[in-house]
Amino acid sequence: MTVSCISSSRLEELKGHTAEDETLQALSSLIKHGWPQRLHNLPSGHILKHRLCHVFLKGPIRLTGSGSSRCSGRVEIYYNNSWGTACDDGWDLNDAEVVCRQLNCGSALEVPQSAHFGAGTGQIWLDNVTCSGNESSLTDCQHSGFGSNGCEHGQDAAVICSGPFLFVYYLIGLAGVIRLTGSGSTRCSGRVEVYHSNSWGTVCDDGWDLNDAEVVCRQLNCGSALQTPRTAYFGAGTGQIWLNNVTCSRSESSLIGCQHSGFGSNTCEHGQDAAVICSVFSCIDAIRLVGSGSTRCSGRVEIYYNNSWGTVCDDRWDLNDAEVVCRQINCGSALQAPPSAHFGAGTGQIWLDEVTCSGNESSLTTCVHNQFGSHNCDHREDAGVICSGEIT
């Protein structure tokens, strides 16, 4: 994709002539529907195009793969209308530092090699990347040229960053920095980790209960605690186990304000990592892929409505519908839209039927469909998707 930035002289002409709400609307569209194509489609003279094209097109990048989080995963960059990986030849902390900073994810902690987060598919865009660590984007670093490599996806490079240090963390105090992460995690459900002494660490589930989880959910503005999964439900963490024997009264403002054994004082293993599931569901959280043989980016489609999960009937189910699902959960593009309960039959409600998406909607429920729960289907018709993201 080629997007040309407008000239500085044209920018001066536009100043004061492009309404702020127009800029915000365009920005919202970019965020909701995927910036590359939307930025490409903006009029050549649009002020937002000038403001953003240098930023985004310097090197759009993402972290993905099995067990990935917003700040750890397989490195992929967007080039020539498709996502592709980076080969781990010469991959080191300097290269990872650029990636972490580019994604506002703090500093680089580790550079896992040999497809640590799973092997990607499609193009391998970069090889022999050599960064000083000061570059503003990965594609500014020296490399062999886009698509020029002798690698296989078993060599896909990855990063583990220290985490997104946004100003909101400081609103709760540095001592209260916390995150939810792990396999299958969302913004409001996952393995509990706290930041202490310059590193992230987990919480042991000895005595872990809903009182403790309630403090975590409130601290993250995620509503109330629904469940406290134990025994590393979202996967085992690595590194430090910072807290054990946590005892909260529910009134504390942060998890570390609760009674505990002291930072790093425990006899636990990561198989005991504590987790929470909170009541708040974001647009991404309100949809999931599950079923027999499912992965984070392939499975039976289920949506959360009226306090329960339900399936989608495969009447008229196609790639446009699947595309919306894949984008909504940050899983790339739709490869297939399997019908007939390909990932097994669900149970309970069938929430959607006759779904008709254009492919550009921000979420599946904004597509045309029958009313929630209005259908003539059974679970043998449950719809599925297979996305281009994590396919294992």
C-alpha cells in the first residue's frame, strides 16, 4: 500500500479549515476499522492524513502468536498490504528495544528465539535486523531488504517488553501497577501480575479468593469479580512470584495494599499463578472463539449478551462476517468461515442468525442480523472462523 503524505505548504493551507470533529471522526474510523486501508482511503488533502501517515507508515507493527499479550509476542510488520514476520538472525535486545518503544510497551526484557510464540504464516519481511536501539521504528533499522531472507517461520523473532507504562498507572501510584495477561486473557480477565523492583511477577493462589479478585477488578476499572481461577488457568507465568497469601478486605485501592507475605516471599511454583475474571466486557471481550480444536484465533464464534454466552447460526455466514470477527479480536484477516459446527456444537443460547456484514463493521453485533435470540437454528449450525493470526 502506498500512502503519500501531503506537503507542508498544503498543511499550512489546511490549518483552521478542517473541523476538529472531522479529524476525530476520521481517527475513530481508523481505530475501529483498521488504519492501513482507512488511511489509504482518506482524501489526499486531508489534514489527518498528514498528521498520521508519517507516524503509522514508518513501520506498522504488532505482537501476536500463542500466549502473546499486548506487549509480548511474535513480531510482525505490515508491508505491501500484508502482515509478515521478522527472522531471528542476529535478533537481540537492541532490536527488541525499538519494537517495545514503538508500541509504547516500556523496555525490552527478553528476545525469545526460534518461534517462541509459535510460527507465523505468509511473508517473512525482515532479516538480519540491526538496530542501535535509538530508532523510532523497526523498519528504520538496517536490514536485508523487505522479503529478502533465507529463513523459515521456525525462526520467527519475538519480544517480551516490560509493559505499557501509560500515565493511568501513575494515577493509582507506581506501587499499584498491575496487569492481566496470559493465554486467552482479555483486558478484564487473565493471570494477575504486579510490577515491583523493575520487573513483572505473578501472584500465588494460596488463599486467593473473590475478595482479592474484587480489588484487582476495581483497580483496573473492570467492574466486579466473577471468578478466581486457580492453578495457572491462563497459563503459567515466568520470573518472579511477587505475592503470596494475599488477604484483602475488598476496601483496598490496590492489590499491594492488601495483607501479604512480603514481596518475593513464597514457596510457590508458577503452576499456582492466580487469576481473575471480572464483570466488565469490552467490545473485544464480548466475543470469543471456543470449541474442539479451537485456538485464540480460530473456533466456534460466541458472543456475550444478557449475562450469558451464546452461539451464532451459520445461515448466510460468510467471509465478510468472519472478517469482522477476526478484526474485532485482533486476529488478522479471515481465512475461512466454517459452518455446521466445525468446532463442535455449543450449548445454551443461539444469539444471532442471518448475520450480514459488509466486512467493515467494528463488531459483529453492529452487522445486520435478526433480533438477539430470534432464529430457527440448532447448535449443529453453529458458525466458526479461522483467522490469519494464531493458527496452530
